[in-house]
Amino acid sequence: MKSTSVFLLLVSLMLLAACSSNSAPVEESAAKEATEEAVGKLDVNAIQEVSTEGSLSKLKEQQGGKETSEIPIEADTAKNEENVSVTDFVDAAVPSLKETIEADDDPETLHKALIAVLGSPYYGETIQEAEDLEPSFDDPYLPQPKASGDAGASSEAENAIILLDASSSMLLEVDGEQKMKVAKDAVKSFAKTLGNSSNFSLIVYGHEGSESDADMDESCSGIEEVYASSAYDNQKFSEATDQIEARGWTPLAGAIEEAADKSSSMDGATAIYIVSDGKETCGGDPVKAAEQAASYKTGIINVIGFDVDEESENQLADVAEAGRGEYYAANSAADLQTTIEYEWLPSNLDLAWAPVNIPPNGWEVGDEYDRQRQVLANIANIMDNEEVRYEAALTRLANDGVITEEMSAAVSQLIQERFDTAKQELSKLEAEKIDQVNERQEEIRAEVMAWVEEMKKLKENVSQ
């Protein structure tokens, strides 16, 4: 009896384990089906609130589709939906679309369902970016020279040497922009304006090594002429300036001595322009160097202290005084663009070429067109990618017998009409942006011509 009881107990336990084992797959399968059903659900009533208007203002309001809300923006704005499988989207969308058709087989309802399931989530930000586009041309650099007294009547320097500080402190920001970038932009504008009457040279210092003590010797000896004295060439000068990176110490005295040495081999007077945000840190004496430079060949040394502390400003002002030039304080990015001033009036050659050199040229205008068209192209690509998804879904539904060919054609017509409206508005927006580029180019040209006339009058007054 005892052995029989044990046997029956073992049998019972085995049957219980088998039942438990069989129920697990059943429960998992039921849960999976429930999840899939929930995922496939689409609020059919909410679909009627979806807009099918093709205006850009309505497209901006469009939310991401149920199956496309997480599509990468890089893919949705790329031509032909690169790296994204349309088939995957259609596979995911079909259950919701079938459910919609079962509830309402009207073509307009299916059109709305396609948008609700496969619409792009990126119209809002891309259209806003396009609407916010403005010409990116730099404001023209049109300095006001000192046209009175000795400064106005002084001879025009035949050579100009720019000393540009590229020490590590130039990596700091002013007005939200890196000081090095602001300084380089200002120097390029300055050279572009005065480049016809003077041979230009660009010397950079502080761009070697780093600010560490171990790199002090390398940095303090790193003084380089990156644009050799010659007639101004916009492309070459810009390339030379763009390659400069701020890194190390400040060998200001050495840079002045280098400029003075360069000027000794030049014909005619030379003006040195220093753009710096700090005092000497390499043990040199920049005031003495400026005094010696001004005593024999260099005409004047002008200094701009860019966002400097009091101690640095005092030293830089002393450098300008020793160099018989002027010290200018620039405490912001805007200041730097406006504080570089002539110590002489622009030459007739400068004035003759100003309307050609200063306003955006044809290449710059073309580049601006391309920049804006790329932003607008992102919107067009989103439309094309959306249309591909919609048409692929319609094809699948027709092939599966869910909708008729007539139904598919009717919905395709609605889709096409919507995108035709959108693309017409997009073309209109592009034309408006091109007009803005052209208008800004003409505004700059008018500003330059007014400046040229003002300079001519000043020159006449000085000569009388």
C-alpha cells in the first residue's frame, strides 16, 4: 500500500508539471496576439480630423504618422529615403489601413489614414527653417577715416602688415562667438577694403604649441607670415586666414620685430595693424619693439585691444603710442568690426574697385542661392518620400484585394493634388528667398557707392 501511494503521488506530480508546461506557450501566444491587436489599432474617428490640405501652413501642423514618427530626419529629408526600407513601413501600416477601410471605404478617408499612419513628422521644423532664411552676406566694412589734420593729409602707406594674435585666450567667446573667428572675419573685411592700394602681409603669432609651460619655447618662437606681402587676392587671403587656429602663448614683441624686419625690405611706407586680446607673455618688450620699428622704416603701428583687461590694455596702448599710431578698444564683436580705422584716406584705386570687391560677387551670390535651395530641397524630399510610402501602401492594398484599382486610382489622385499644391507654394517660397538675396546684394552695393562718394568728397576737402 505504501509503494502504491508513492507511485500515485509521482504520477500526479508529473501530470501537474505537464499541464503547467503546456499552458505557458498558450498564455504567451495570447499575450502576443493581444499586443499585436493593440499595436494595429487606429482611432478611425480621429482620422477624420487629419488635414489633407497641401498648403505649407497646414503641412507645418502635421504630426508624425503612427508608423513613421521615429524615422530619422536625415533619412526623411534625403532624396529617395536613403537607408530606409519602404517595405518595412508598409508592412507595419497595412493592419491599420485595413481596419480603416473596413470602417469607411471612402477615398478621402483612406487618404487621411495614409497621412495618419505614414506621414512625415518633420514638416514643421523644415518649413520653419526655410521661412526663416535670410541672406548670410557679411555687412560691408566701410570705415570712416580721420580726414582732418595730419592724419587726413598723411601719405598713403604702400604696404600693410597685419599682426593677428592666435594665443590660447582667443579660444574664449565674446558675444557668443569664438574671439578667433570674430578676429579673422574682421581682418578679412579690412583686407578686402584696402587691398587695392596696399601690398598686404598677414603675420600670425601664438598659433604653435599650446599654453602649457612645456610648450612655451615652441609657442613663443612660432611667428609665421601666412600671407606674404603682395597684392591682395581674396581667395588666397581668405584661405590663409581660415587655417589659423588659436593655441599658445603671446610673443607680441617678437611679432612686432618680425613685421619691422619685413618692412625693411619693402618699398615705401608701411603700416602695421595689431589685433590682440592680451599682453606679452613670452618675456619680450613690445613697447621697445614698437619704438624701434617706428624709428626707421615702419610708418605707424595701430593696435586694437580686443576684449582685454586693464593691464593688457595699458600695455597695448603704450605699444600704439610708441609706434606713433592709435590704440582702439574693441569690447565686442561689433566693436571689432568698426574700430579698425584708416590713418589715411582710401586711394582712388581703392574707391574705383570698392563697388567690385566689397559687394557679394557672382560666386558668393551663387553660393547663397545653393545654401537656400538645399534647405528648400529638404522639404521637397520629404514630400517625395511620403508619396512613395503612400503609393507603395496603395499598391499593397490593391494587390491583396483590400481595395479596388478604381479606389487606388482615386486616392492617388487626391495625393497628387495635395502635393501639387504644396510644391507650388514651395516654388513661390523659393522665388521669395531668391528675391531677398538679390535685394540684399543691391542694398550692399548702394551702401558701398554712398561710401565711395563720401570718401571722394573728403579727399577733395583735404586737398584744398
